[in-house]
Amino acid sequence: MPFSMKLWQVQGKDLQEINRETLSDEQRLEDWVVKDPSILGIDVLLVGRQVTTANRGRIDLLAIDSEANLVVLELKRDKTPREIVAQALDYASWVNDLNVFARQ
């Protein structure tokens, strides 16, 4: 099911809808997140970018939260929900098996 959200900006005492612009590629979004992780809305420290998994997948961004949990950040554009869920589960299972002695 698609998710849609409008963005608004305050102009004086009024709200004005911000026009949408299609994002040309995931790389731009990844660069923005790396530059300012606070745009994610969660408190994490980025620890890896384009991290290669054991089965040759590539996690866009890998982070750690304040409770030392690893956080997989996979940025998507134009993919079906089934593909996204399958990829996220694959990466989550790989991350779950990591330990402090794991080597890449």
C-alpha cells in the first residue's frame, strides 16, 4: 500500500503546500543522510556506507543507536513492497548474526 504525505511550510500566518519533486536517484538521498543523519528522525550514528554482506548484498547505510542496536537503512525508489521486505529481511538476518569479532 503506497504511503503519501504532504509537506507544508509556514508563510506568515498561513500554510503553503510544498511542491513535490521526483528524486532522480537513491544516491542523492544517501548523500543527504550521510551529511545530516538527523533528517532520519531517529538518533543514530552512521558506521558504514554500502556495506557488503556475506551473500554479496549491499546495505546502503549501517548505523548504531544509543542502545548499541545495529540499524539497517535501505533507501528505495521505484521498488515493489515485496522486493523491499525481502531485501530488508535478508539484511536484518545478516546483521543479527554479526558479533564484535566479525570481519568483513
